[in-house]
Amino acid sequence: MTNQPVWKVIHNLGDATPLEYGGAFLLVDETGVYAPELIVWDEPTMNGVPISNLYSTDAEDVAARMGWELYNRIDSYGSGETIFLYRKPDGIARIETDCADWEELLEREGVDPEPQYTVYRFSVERLYRVEDEDRIYFITKTIKEGFENGTLPHPISTYKEWYLKGIEPTDLSGLLEDSPIQNALATLNLANYHGFHEFDSYPLKMGKRELIRWARQALPGADL
């Protein structure tokens, strides 16, 4: 019977404030059976718009970044106030120049102000360099052992990892290091190159409150 993994967070390779700007946590299995894993989320979004695009003291700017189209502008010369009317998918939004609280604005206009996260989880594999018939291959530990033992059912040339497509050998140094952190940094570069959905096609989607609850179980000891 295979032991269940006991995960431990050893490093945050993302931002120092992951709930605001994204996290990338490296976990290792303390039983030594499973390869390290990364749990990654990018900057949170609100209504599909990155949070950093919404931070503003100008409500007009917030509306424009939400993709609302300016419909009309009404100047009140007596008070000096300007009222903007924006078209949004479900109607018209009225925004006054003295409305500077973007969270209040979004909530008033029916947009859930809770940030939303997309959370990816995938393995981090160290690669090994081997030579066969004057050719060089970069393979995982399991394939390397099979190659050295002569138990591979197919030629070693058929075991090229999919994520190495388009990658120059000089870019693989981090994957060849005997260091989970260096392996993870290189894997993050690959995920940024190919797209994180290629490494985890079924990411979790959750709001901030749910993410914090979930992380207590999935990221023991992590500083959020």
C-alpha cells in the first residue's frame, strides 16, 4: 500500500503578499514518495478584471477599466459636480465625480467586491541529462532509472517531456539542479511560457474567504 503524502510548505516563490498580488508555494512530501508540487495563483480578479487595474481614487477610471462605455456626461455648474452615465451589460451606471470608493461603487453596481482566484496545482520534476548513441536527452528520474536498468519498453528518444518543446537546452539549468527550489523556479518559467492551464487543466476557482479557509488545509504554515 502506497503511503499518503504529508505535504510541507518550504518556500513562497510568489509575492510577499500573496492574497494581493499572487502566490507560488512550493511543497515537499515529507514521506519522500511524491515529487514536490507547486500551488500557484495569480493576482486576483474582480468581475474578470485584475485587482490592480481597479485600485484608483477616480471612480471614472474604475468604470472605464470595467469595460463600461461612457453614455453621457452631465455638468452641474452650480455645484461643480460632474455626473457620468456609463453603459454596462445590464443597464446604466451613474457615477459622480466625488465617488472615490471603488469597492463601494462596484458593490452598488451589482459587482461582487470579493476578489476571485484561480488556483493551479502541479508537480515539480527534476530532470537528468543522459547520452545515448551520441545524442543528449533530458529525462525524469523514473525514465533515467529504466534507461540505466535496461527496462524501458521503448527507445529513450520517445520519452521527451512535452513541456520541453520550444525550450533551448541552455534554459534547462534550473531543472537539472539538485534543488527543489531551483526546479520549481524553472517550472514556473515553463508554466509562464506554455500557460498554467497546460500544467493544471482543472484549476480551483474560489473567492478570497474560501481561499483562506482552503489554504489552512492545503498550505499548512504558509504566511498569507
